[in-house]
Amino acid sequence: MSISITPLDLGTIIRDKSGFTYMKNAGVKINAPVIGWLVETKDKKIIVDTGPNDPETTAEHHKPFLKSKDQEMATVLKKLGVDPNEIETVILTHLHWDHCYNTELFTKASFLVQERELDYALDPLPIHRHGYDIEPVKSTTYTTINGDKQIVDGVSVLFTPGHTPGFQSVLLESDGKKALIASDTIPLFENWGSAPLPNTAHYNLSDYCATLDRIRELNVDLILPGHDIKVFDTEKYRL
């Protein structure tokens, strides 16, 4: 069995780099892509994260945020020859605003999220409310998961809390190789070094450090971060 993983360019947020690298690189502005993923197994197509809404309708506190017509989810999938109606499974790593809009496109899909994440998104701490938009959360019907779960052969979700309380990463395994869609748990490639740097935005640092230890123990061949432009140096990753 082979698995392919195609990164989807769904917008650009302009941020201080220190927001991703645990307060290092203060004052350095970066254009950080908002990334979704198309995972293709032998007989399944799965979407991981559905991206943001449009700049015209997004909240002021999410800006600076850019998205062209070419970065619309429907346009991105059309260029790949994928009909949203053929997608039966959508995995949400978490429910921050830049990862959970556009679910209405996938009319036949189940939307998989950790139960703890959904509960928190509906009632976050005040300091975390800026990360969650209630509209897409309340307008989507989710299938909730508690902990690790195999979704299909070669595709599993792992409960990896820290960035948010109910974060889940996606583990892909094929032909003895492993890849992890880490999303915002590892926002940039440089977060994953000899001493991994957490995302500055986090819910629980103790949980986060335990998650990073767990990821290290997985010994994956490929880490795919959530906001690194270098992800697009490769058009399609293969296992």
C-alpha cells in the first residue's frame, strides 16, 4: 500500500515569528501559510484541516491575513482533480479559526475531532477565545473521538494535546515508513530540532512537552508542520 500527502495552500497569515518559536525571533515578521492536507490511500481520499474563511469576513484580531481566489479550498481541490463530494472523511487537528472553516463543501463527509477539543472550542478560557470562531464550530456536525484511533488502514489520529487541549495529529504508515501531520504542534520545521521548541500559543505546557516526547518516540521518517512555507518545496509527499 502507498500513501500520498499533498499540502494545500489555503491562505497566508503574517505574524511575528516568535509566536511560533516560543518567544525566540521577536520582531521577525514571516508570511506563514495556512495549510490543509489531502491524504490519498489506495482507495480513500481524506482531508486534514479545512482552512480559514475569507479575509473580508474574518475578525480583525485574525489579521493580517491574505487569501487569493487560488487559495480557496474549492479551487485548490479542483486543480487537483478532486471533487469535495467524494470526500468521506475530514480530520480536524483542532478547531482554531484557520483550520475549521469550509466544511460545507464536503457534503458527504464525517468530520472527526477530539471530544475534548470540541468541548473547549465551545467554551474556551477568555484569553484563548481569539483563536476560536464559534460560527464554523456550531454549524458543523462532528464525530467525536477520545484518544488515539485508527481511521482507515495506514491512517490514525493520535491525541497530542498542548497547543490546544484536544489537539490530534495524523499518523500515516505505509511500507515500513511513517509520516506525521503535526500541524500547529510543530508549526515550523525549525521547531523540530535537537531541543524541540513548542509553539508559543499553547494551552498546557506540561502536556505539550509530553506530546513532543511522544512524537520523538514515534521515530517518524517525516514531520509535516502546520505553517512552514518550505512544506511546498515538495508538491506531493509519498510513503
